Amino acid sequence: MRDYFTQCGVPFDFVLFTNYEQQVRSFVDGDIDLAWNGPIAHVLSQQHLGEGKVHSLGMRDVDRDFESVIAVRKSSGISNVDQLSGTHAITGASDSPQAHLIPVHWLVKKRGVTFASIKPFDLDMGKHGDTGMGEVKMLESMAANATESVGILSRSMWERGIDGAIPSVDPVALRANFEVLEGKDNLPPVFDQ
């Protein structure tokens, strides 16, 4: 990014932040002019500065088709989202757009699902799910045959779990006990993040 701006004749330097909240605060206070925000940090910036005061310049190509999924215990008999009410769900970190905020909002507010409980795995808070640590812990729990019947996470993390790409997750146990709900009555195929 610095090379690009320099080539365009715009002097550029950068500051690294340990969490998005600090970055948003610096952006709102005018200490920085440009921020590489995640979706939640973008919304927070808009809330602080007002509608029309924050503009997105672009998005990484790897984020364009990001999806969230609902993984259900095979023995639960759940085949669509309308059967999720009354279940105990686990999610990634509660500040994760892909593994908590967006899918839970859609399920509860748009589809009327009333969960018996929702347990987020709140690890590495302030990163808005970027590290995926909460999703890794929930996959470990699912593979260990915990009692939860529903897991909400990103499709990419789910696929890493069932493909054996996460050393601490048993892919055989995960595939044996859980499957992803698919189809038009489930999560919208793409969340704009």
C-alpha cells in the first residue's frame, strides 16, 4: 500500500494498532487519514462521524465471497433454520462479523429464531474475528462431541476444520457428528462484509 501511494506522489506512512477500537478512535480523532478497516470498524467509524463521512475505497478480493454457515449435529434432526429455535448454539468471538454478529442477527431478527442459548468463544477480542481463534476453539468443542447442537462460523474455517488443516481439531470426529445446513431456506449465500 505504501509503495502504491508513493508511486502516485502521495507521501505515506502507516501505524499498526492492536485492535480496531484504537484504530477507529485515531481515525475519528483525525490522527490518521486512512484506515484498513474490517466491516465492524467501518460501521463504528460511520457511527462516530456520521452518514456520508466515511467512504470505502476498496475490498480485498479474498473477502468478496465470504460466507457464514450453520453446522448442525447430524443426530439433531435439524434440516432448516426454522428448526433452530430452542437449540443451544456456539459461535466464534462475539465481535466477529462472520462467526457471530451477521449470522446471529439474520437468524434472530430476520428469521425469528429463538435460541435457548448462544455461547460465543470470545478469544482475541478487538480483532473482530480476524484471527479466527474463537472459531478454532468452537471447532475443537464440536469435534470433542460437546453438547451443543448448532455451530455458527465462516465457511472457510469450517472447511479448514473438516479438511484437517487445524492441528487441534479432529476432522474425522467433526465430519462424523456435524454437517452444514445448505439450501435456500438457510443463511443467505454471501454476506457483504
